[in-house]
Amino acid sequence: MPEEVRRIAQLARLRLSDEEAALYQGQFSRILDLFSQISKLQAPALDGHGQIPSILREDEVLPFSNPEALVGLAPEREGGYYKVKKVME
């Protein structure tokens, strides 16, 4: 694994000390272990059309109780709106 860390560092044009290489070796090992765990997870079943069924809820529009509080956070405002710099002519 130390050779792999050195090779990756070389590809990224990084110079690593021995301490940094050891640190990154441990981090890379942890990342690869996590990917291994993720690959073992079961994927959701596909519906009859090859699509993953949506597990998201429908959007629900709700009134916001205090819009003035949000506009009050703006560094500059005009009326009830945020004031921003013009970006187009």
C-alpha cells in the first residue's frame, strides 16, 4: 500500500514526507473499507420498467410564518426583497 500512496502522490504531483505517506495510507485504507461496505448493501428493487421507485414524498407548499425575518438577514434589501448587484446589462 505505501507504493500506491507514493504513486498517487506522484500522479497528483505531490511530494509527501514519510509521515504524510503513512497518514494517507491509513486514510486510503479506511476509504477503501467504506467502499467495500457500501458495495455489500442491497440496492432497492427496480419496478417493472427498470426504474428505481421513488421513495421521496410529494412536495407540499406551506406558508412561511415570518418572511420578514428572512429578508431581515440580507445585507441590503429594497422593500420586501433582497437587493443584489446587477450581473447583466
